Amino acid sequence: MRIVQALAPVVDLVFPPRCPLCGEGIGGQTGLCAACWGELAIPGEPACVTCGRPFGDGVPEGAICAPCLESPPRHDGIAAATLYNDASRKLVLSLKHGNRISLAPMMAGLMAARLTSVDAGYIVVPVPLHRWRLWKRGYNQAAELARAIARRTGAGLAVDALVRRKATPSLGGLGKKARKRALSGAIGVNRRWAARLKGAQVVLVDDVLTSGATSDACVSALKRAGAQKVVVACFARVLDEALDLA
Ligand SMILES: [Zn+2]
Ligand SMILES: [Zn+2]
């Protein structure tokens, strides 16, 4: 028996398991209550074949969404566990600012369910945090998700494959061009991983995918380093890009 399992009854006694969203008592430390599970919006079909953006009904199979048609993305697909709404927002904020790292395995489980083709042949790479932010927060929430996804899928883990060379301002509220400018040169590949990334299949992990500007910069850096395939995985995908997520 693993020590975590051995301790579980004690932990449950001292901290009775509660749903992290509503505080309702639940059966285990790592889930949500049934009502809150129902609040999460899981992206459905039909969806854009390029980026997985869900369409309304009546769109033929194989269709591509307008943003992908306008500028064909460099990534090789987006796997979103949920669509951004009140419930997923609360989970993301608890993971990010609430010190609830314990939520990572559950959230990563939902992400891994969308990554069925990912196996030991892949490398999981988190979107990097600038070291000042890392220092202030103590952890990179994307790295915690990446770690749990690697564990679940058997893929390799490269927590520091990408580095932020400069701190970028919050991108919320910036236009497309301004975002690109703010990110230019901000993200690069760690030299130590350069050889491993050549020809690699990569899962790029972030908690929230908003405009895609940050993930695009990461995908570009990985492809420049020779990655053959980069799939973007996020816990919550924002479809209304006007939302300000600062
Ligand atoms: Zn609940
Ligand atoms: Zn699309």
C-alpha cells in the first residue's frame, strides 16, 4: 500500500473531504460533488478539425473554424478538458492562487482524457512562468498539471524545456498585434533540451487558453527547435476572446 493510501483515512478524519467548488462533503479528497461535476462544460462535437473549437449543430464534419481559416495555426490540435465558465474558473483560480496544488491530479485527469493518442513517445512541456512570478507564487500551476499528465499518460516530462526570457505584462485587454509584440522574444527553448526536442512529439500544457498568443509563442519556439508535432492541452478554454483574464 502506498503511503498516501495508508494515510488517507487519517487525512479524511482531520480534513473531511469537501468539494473544492461549493464546500459540500464528498467521498474522497480528489474530486468534486456530483452537482459541480455537472457544472463543468465539456467541449462537444461537431468541432473544428484543426483546433477543436466546438460548433453549433448543423456544421458538416471536417469543417474548419473562421479563426483557423484566417490564420492557420502552427499547433497540431487543441485538447481542452473544459470550456471556461464559472466552475472551471474557480478551479483554475484555486490551483493558481489558492495554493490548491492538490487539485492538479483531478484537473490533469480530465485533460488526459482528451489526450488519448498521447503515450510514452511524447514529451509533456508546461507553458513557462517567468522566474519572478515563480518565485512569488512558489510553483507553476501549468507545471503541476504537466507533471500529473505525464504520470497518467506515461509520456516524458520536460518541466524546464521552455523558458521565459523576459517578464511579459498581462495580455488581457491587449489587441492581437500588441500581444504578439509583448511576447516577441519572450519565450525560448532551454538549451539543455534542444537535442531531445528535435523531431519530438510534444504536449504543451497550460491551465487556461485565452487568445492563444502565449501558446502560439511556445509552439513557435518548440517548432523552431525542431519539434515535429505540438498538441496544446489546456484545462479551460476561453472561447469568448474578449474576456479579460488578468
Ligand atoms: Zn460542489
Ligand atoms: Zn479552428
